[in-house]
Amino acid sequence: MPIADFNGNTFVAFTDISGFKELMKNDATALEAIKYFYQTGFNVLRDTDNVEGFFVSDCGILFSRNGDNQTKLLSILDAVKKINKRMIEKNYMLTTSISFGSFDYQGKIEFQGIEKNAIYGGAYVQSFLDNETGKPKIQPGQCRLVKQNLPDINIENITLLVERGNDRQHLYYYWHLENPEEIQNFENNYRDSYSLKYAGMINALKS
């Protein structure tokens, strides 16, 4: 079903497959990842109220359409959580940046031999740039909300959306956890995994 035109302020998520350049070294592996990503996105958005989006290459753009800002944020977080959980089951990790602001989606414009979807707006650009070049660099599996331009919403009620470390520019959404008491233990394990990765590299170099 085509996406209806949209123009207004809302939450927009930009999500992509972590390590996709590495996957592209094997055409079959890359194609399998993209097909599963697209099918996952389609299934989740079909079954999730109030969130629409589309997927291009290894990226997805999602936005909330209706309701107050609190409802829009909760809706898009729910969609992101479901997509991430289904992707991790197949060992694919995503990075996701979410921003609030103006967003303008215009339906498909068609000319002979040319098809494109026009998307504009501060929220999309901010989400894309944060995912690509934001500081600190977003890590595989992470989902974060850019604090700049956030509307007046009750963040305290979203217990798994919190600041992380010394980063005051974002709120991180721990989509894979059930309660905030698990966050510190997860962060310790996540840091340990990076230490093990570099320890393996050092051992390879020494040998």
C-alpha cells in the first residue's frame, strides 16, 4: 500500500545494517541480508499502528504519522524494537538514530525511466547525519534519540530511554532489555566484548 503524503513535525528514524560494506564482499550474503531486512521491515510496519516507512539499499526511514508527540515517540520506539529484535535473531545488527522536527514526504514521482520518492525535512537530515557522522560514533546495535529540538514530552516515563556515559547530546534506547536495572550489566558486557575483539587482533599480530 502506498504511503500517503505527509508534512509536519514528527519523529523520524534512520536505521541501517551494521557492517554492510563487509557483507557486500559476498553478493549472496549481502542480498540475503537485504531481503531479510526488507521483509522484516514490511512485516513490522504492517502490524504496527501509526508508523510508516520505506527501505532503500541497507537503510530504512521510519516516521510516526498521528497522535501527540508522546504517542509518536512511543510508536516509533516500538517499531524500532521489533525490527531490531527480529534482525538480531539472524545475527544482523542495526544502528538507529531518531530525531524530531519537520518532515515532508511526497509520494512517488514518476517519469519515463525514472522513479524516486521525495523526502525532505530537518528530522530526516538530522537522523541521517547523526547515524553517519554523529559524535560519539554510534555503535552496532545502538538506538539513540537526538536531544536537539525535542518537544515537551515525558521522557521519565520511558524507563529504557536514558543518557549514556558522558554523552549529553543523546538518549539511548535499550530496546533489548526489560528493565533499567539491567543497563549497567549490559554496558559492562558490551565493553568487554570490544576488549576481547582487540585482544584477538593483538594476538593475531603477535603470532
